[in-house]
Amino acid sequence: MKTVITFAFVVAFLIKSEASELYLRIANSGQYSVTVVDQIHQNKSNIFKFSGLPSGVNTILVVNRFNNMVLYNGLLSMMPNERIVAEINAFGRFTILQKIQIQEVNWYTTTEYNPYGNNNPYPIPYPNNPYPGNQNPYFSGYVDDNTFNLFINSMRNESFDSNKVKMAKSYASKSSLTASQVAQVCKEFSFDSYRLEFAKSAYATCYDKNNYFLLKDAFQFSSNYNSLLDYIN
């Protein structure tokens, strides 16, 4: 019996430790219904607070309550125990304003989490990961394989490279992909021109820039890889 109780406590702790939050503001007139994963919120202030969200890629749907027009329909990658503060403007543009590492104190209280005490080299809050490309232990590092595979599968639903590259550049700008993951994304494009465009864009936030040589085999023509090297240098 004691073993069962202990196991249940461990499971409950693990679930709680991955409770992320989204604070979302709709910067537009009107009233909206916002759905994040399986939670639906409605109010007149157009400021929405979601808690208890799972880490990984979460779906977000924003619909005007009066005419049922979709203002935004997209995906958001969240790290465990992370609060994301974001805004959606009148044109449906989703912008991350802030990312904050949090810790649950109990079921109704969260606090900003500082594992380094007064010697914390990574200020809280931190907007949009201020240390892209570095192995920042506070930011939790690169995108995990499960989350990355979800993104790849979503990307494959796009028929044209022009749409794929927009989606990939947007995702990479908000995530720390590894060089190997960047190379895998490049292989999803049909033409080197799009591979080069994405590889240049993703370099700024790459988790391990020193491994960018892994992209060499992703290009069909060596001249395009050389163009990437010239850009990096």
C-alpha cells in the first residue's frame, strides 16, 4: 500500500512540475473565444490567462464570438514550467513578449523560479530567450525530439516550399534548434534556395552553432553550402 501511495505522489509531482502558463492579450476590439489545447476562455477584457498547460507543442485558436471569424490558429512550443506572455494584434500576428521560468508552490500559487539564488547570471524575466545559441542551463536548452517531430509532421502538411519556409523560420526564431535539427528541416525542402534561406535564418538561434557543418549534406549543390559558410563568416 505504501508503495502505491509513493508512486502516486511521484506521478502527481511530475505532472505538476510540467505545468506551464500562457498569458495572452488580444490587441483588437471585439470579444473573442480562445482555446488552448482543451481549455476555452471567454471574457470582455481580451486578456486571457491559461494555467496547467502541458509542455511541448500546444494548439491555439482565437475566434471572434460575434462573427465566428478566426483571428489566429497556430502552434506554440512551451518548455516545462514556463510562462509565456504573448499578444495577438488585429491582423492575427502572434508575438511573444516575455518568457518566465516559474515554479508551482501549491495548486493555486506560482512563483518565478531562480535556481541560482543571488548569483543568477540569467535575469528573470527573460524576453524571448536572451541567450540564443548558447548552452544556457536556465533556458532548458534545445527543442526535445518529441516536440521537434510534432513540428516536422505539421510542416509536412504544407504542399509548397514557400509556405514551409515561412513556417520553419517562424518556429526557429522562437526555439533553439540544434544544428542536426536545422539540417533535418532543410531536407524537407525541394530546392536549395529555400534550404539556404532557412539555414541563414535559423543560425541566429541555433543551440550549437559550432556543429553547423552538419548542414553540408543537406544541400544538393556545394555552392549553396559555401554561400551559407560565407554568410556565417
